[in-house]
Amino acid sequence: MKYWWYIGMISICLFVACTEHNHSSTNPKYHPTLPNPLQAKDKLISASEWESHRVHLKHILTRYQYGTAPDHRSLDKVEVEITDENYVFDSSAIQQSWLFTIYKSGRQASFRAGAIIPNREGQFPAIIKNDRFRFDLSDVLSPRKEKQYREKKRDKTQQFAAKEAVTRGYVFVKFIRGDIAADQPNSRDTGVLALYPDYTWGNIAAWGWAYSIIIDWLEKQPYVDVNRIAVTGHSRGGKTALYAGIYDERIAVTAPNSSGSGGTGSWRYFDTEQKPQTLTAIEPYHHFWFTDSLFHFADSVAYLPFDAHFAKMLVAPRALVNMHARQDYWANPYGTQLTHLAAQPIFDAYGKPDNLALHWRDGGHNQNQEDWLALYDFCDWYFYGKERTETYNQSPHAHYEYDSILNPYLEYFEGFEKITVKQ
């Protein structure tokens, strides 16, 4: 019995030693609850230091979750071809298909995108979504996934979302993330990953990076209001949209949908009655989504130097609206609500408390019409000053308790003043 005890202790010590060796720049340590975002080495930062401290927090996410990504402006050339154009919705909108070809160091990669544009004069906000298809399910490469999408009526939901966007005065943009990098293991030689072999980014970062390429293009289009850009995506696409919102500050509204762990859900905390989407659950199948450093913590997430509240805070003072389903337990409603509450103090300190919103609906894992309406309602408020009619920021389940985790965490913010942004 003692022999196995010693073996166990040696294993733990070796893990901690290995972790500290591999991540010495930020010296990960045990966190009894949520990591403190205000910690900088041996001191707590003040509100006046927050803006510069954000760079450090981004570095943490880059190093431990997403991996290093190139500057999107480092490309040698970007070409965009309009491959198809026609009128839709009784000629109230124009649907365009685009082919982006990007060039770097003698290599090139292409990805498909498209837009549905209101057929009237004006500059409109744009909502950009990553997906497996643009406007036709025939884009979906996997027969199994295409069948699943048809059963879920994703094509009908898509048509609803696009028509609603046009009616409300938005440009509805989509791109196919699988063109950016194949959604499968051993994908380093596909898409943009092959253009930048020396970077450590996982596929989530590569997919999210593509938003910036599209925004560069939209900035040149006369029908787009470039100060009103929103990004969204569902599930792994929600993780992707969150990445884009963190790293491209031209994005005004970041809107992940049921993104779970590695998105807006906690890596640490779950509903104990449900199957959790832990690091150990993700590693065998979707290791390639993230950088290798993340999985050093697979068996000891208490040493992970961040959680999803860091990602949410880094969107502030811009807007973050998260749509989620109460019964989508794999995407971690408990941990999503917890990190939402943990991020709130930073939005409060910016004087933008309403810029953080979380919408709950009944049901399972999907981005359905109710989710889209919650997104459009929020954007109408944020972009046009319209009254919000949807309900946000309620707890997903009445029996969920957070005080034992949040009370010691919130003590970090006692005396934290208002954050001022230098002009």
C-alpha cells in the first residue's frame, strides 16, 4: 500500500515540476477557485494598470490555450473573387459567393465565403459567422454531418437568420472554416496552417484568424459600416468567434453560441450531475483545436493559470453576448454562468455593465431561431439604441449555487476603481 502511495506522490511531483519547467514564464500555481485576473507577479494591479495588463492576459491565453498566430497583415496578397451573385428574398437582398485566395512566401490557400446584402442604399452593420457551409447544405463535405444538419433543419434556420438580418438592416456574412484548416487531426498541412508552419496555433485560432481577413475585405465595401461588426458561431464555431473577438478589436459585438469548454464555459467547474467537457475528454479527439501546452494541465486543471472569465474580460469594453441552452449540458451551462458572473466586474469597471449579456433558452445543442433573435435583439440595442425585448443574465437553473466560488474570488475586486481608456 505504501509503495503505491509513494508512486502516486512521485507522479504528482513530476507533473508539477514538468509544468513549471515548460511554463516558467508565468509560473503556474495551484488556484483553489477561479484564477485572479488582477494578479501580476507578486502584486494586484490597479484599475489604472488594467489596459496594459490586458496584454499580459492575452499572452496567457496565447501561450496556454490558442497558440501563437501570425499577424493577418503579414500576408503577401489577398485576392477576392465574386464567383456567384443573385437576388434573394423577393429581390430585397443580393446574395454573393466569394472565393478568398491568400498568398504567403510562395504558397497560397483558398477559402469560401459569402454574403447576403440588403438591396438598398446605406452602410449596414455586418454579422459574420463561421460554419461548415455558406447558404446551401451541399457545401457540407461529410454526408453524416449533412444528414444531421438536415434533420436539425439547419438550412431552414439559416434562411430565417439571413432574412431576419436583411429585414433589420444587417449584412449577413458566412465562411467555411474547414477551408481555413481541416477539422481533423494531423491537419497542419492544410489551409492557412500550411502557410505558417512555424506558428503553434491550433485550429480554433486559425479559424478565428480568418475573421480578420474577411473584415479587411469588408472595410473596402461601401455597403458595410465597419464600426459595427459582430461575429458569431456555434459550438466549436462559438469558441472560434470568441477567439476573434479577443484578438481583433475592430469587432464590436462578440456572440458565441453554446461554445462550452475552450469557449465561454469553465475548464474547472461543471454541473456535477452531468457529463463534463473536460480537457481529458477533448484531448483524444480534438487536441488539434488548441496548442499543445494546454494539455499539460489535462489531469490538473487547478494549475491552469486562466479560465473562461479571462477571455470574456478581454472583450471589454466592447460587447459580449452569449447564447446558450439550459439543457445543453455538454457545453456546460453551470461553468458558462459562473465565468459570466466572474467577468462582470471588469465590464462594471469600464462603466459598461450591460455590454456583457447571457441569454438562456430551453432545449439542447443548437443555434436555433430563438438564439438568432436574442443576438439580433442585442445588436439592435447596441448598434441602434433600440430597447431590448429579450431577457438576459438570468441563472440557467434555480438550484445552481455559486457563492462558495464567487465570494472569495470577488474579494480581489474590492477597491478596484473605474477603468479609464486613454484616447
